[in-house]
Amino acid sequence: MKKVLCLILTLIMLMPSVIVLAEEESIPTSGECLGGLFWEFDNGVLTISGEGEMGTTIA
């Protein structure tokens, strides 16, 4: 019983650390492509604006 209680208390103490790490990793919602093009992702819509050709990029 002591081992189970110890495990539960350890998990409870680690929870804030896991939550903070998850919040620090943010997904970019806008940026700049090569050649003066800009992109923005908002509410499920991807918008690409600017002038010129979009280069081919492999990530």
C-alpha cells in the first residue's frame, strides 16, 4: 500500500512539470517562405500571400 501511495504522490508532483513542458512547445501559425512569400494558418485556413514564385522545399 505504501508503494502505491508513493507512486501516486510522485505522479502528482510531476504533473506540473509535464504541463509546463507541453505549453512551451508551440506550433507556429505564421511565417515567411523563401522569395518574399508569407503564410498564415488560422482557424483551419492556410493563407499564402506575397509576390513571386514559391520555391520547392522538402522538410
